[in-house]
Amino acid sequence: MHRICLYRLFLAGCFSAILLALSAPLPLQAQARFVQTPYQNPKALIDIYLDDPAKLAAALNWVRGVMNPLTQAPYSLAPDDIPIIVLMHGMEVVTLARKNEERYRDLVQRMRYYAELGVKFKVCGLSIRDYGYAAADLYDFVEITPSALTELVHWQNRGYALVPATVMDKKFSIEDIR
């Protein structure tokens, strides 16, 4: 009998606490807040491995996503203070061949622009051989590495953050899903 009374008192206390919580005025809806992260030593290794050269336009946005915020206020870093390496080893390597300049002109101009800002463009030597290219076939801003995978390990061991440039097929417009 004593247990039943204690149980009823417990339930009554819980019920009172719930009623009190529900009767309290609702707080104003909170909103997101902007946080100014104190970025330091921003070394990025952007890994590009695509199944379609046309996706390179979107993949280069990853370079922009690292470079632009850091060169603008409040950080205002000089581009050469932001070490960025772009490592290419998928089907996008065809964009680096000078014989394809007409077809990939816009992409080459974007890469050349970033290269002039200090971004290093490296391409896998194994991939280049698979496509039948030699160093003389590629643009002057491109460096050929022995292997993309060993290059990834090398730069990660030196403190570069690996940033995989994931490019998905766009199925919806922003307006459709917003």
C-alpha cells in the first residue's frame, strides 16, 4: 500500500512539472548566428577524380571555396599564404592537354588564373600515361607526379588537409527544393 502512495505522489509531481513547463511563455524563436572561425595555417590538398571532364567546372569551385573566404576580410590573407594543391587523376586530365584547348578553354582559363595566384596543379603520371600524353602535351602550369595516391600520402604527411572535390549530378534546382 505504501508503494502505491509513493508512486501516485511521483506521478502527481511529474504531472505538475509538465503542466508548469507547458504554461511557461514560449521563448522567441532563435536564429542561426555567424561565427568567425580563427583560421590558421590553411594548407589544402584538393583531390579531383572525376568520371566526366565536364564536372571539372564544379570541382574547381572547391578551390574557390578555400581561396575566397581567406583572401577577403577579416582574414585578408595573400593568396601565396594559402598553400593549395590540386591533384587530378580522373577523366578530367584530358582538360590539361593542349590539343584539347578549344574544347576546354574556360576550364583552362580558370586553372591558369588560380595557378597565377599560387595554386599548384599536379596530375598523376600514371593517368597521363594511360591517356597517351607526355609532359610536352600539357600546359606549363601543370606538374606531373609519379602517382596520385603516393602524392596524396606525401602531402597529408606534411600537414595538408585532404579535401575530396565531390561533384554530384544535379537533379534539382535550388528553387525546386528550397
